[in-house]
Amino acid sequence: MNDKSVLGLTTNCVLFGEKKKKEVIARVDTGATKSSIDEKLAQEIGVGPELKKTLVKSAHGTRQRAVVVVDLMIGGQMKRSEFTLADRAHLKYPVLIGQNVMKSGFMIDPSKKLK
């Protein structure tokens, strides 16, 4: 268990795209199966192309979203993972980290604060 990085409920991460990289604060959500990135942020840094479409269930209902691959640095680890594209402009965090990223070597400590 000591080889796992510990994340808080929010965490700093760096996203890498074809155009540029960008550091953001991401929301960690253990209830989310897939990670999500704001559509405009994805376009700004140059991620894509769209791999496929997937159905996403949320409190707002079920809808189809595009899926892209994003390279990111999180918890001191470089990861490549699938993210759904979503309009997150109305939300505080442009990126949501879901189980698909967390299961590859992270533990969550809700008391951990950003540095």
C-alpha cells in the first residue's frame, strides 16, 4: 500500500495536449466511473481526436459524450487515460478525476489539502 499516491478531494494536475500543457485543480470523485474534461479546455490544449461515444449517467439524466485520451501528471505520476468531454463551464473545476484514473495507483484522503 505504500506505493500508492494519496490524493485529496481536489488535486493539482497537469494536462498535456498537442497545443500546450496546462495546470489545473481537478475534483476527485470516487463515485464517477470515468474522468471528465471541459470541452473548451480540451480544445484549448489540443486533445483528441474523439475515440468513441459513451453513455454517461448522472443526476441530470443519461446522455452520450465523446471520449478522448488525455495525458496527465497527477500525484507525481504520469498517466494516459480516457476522459469524456463535457460542458463544465458552470462548475468550479474544469476536470473531474474518476475511478478509471484512481484505480491505477491512488488512495483518497478527504482531509488532505492542496499545497
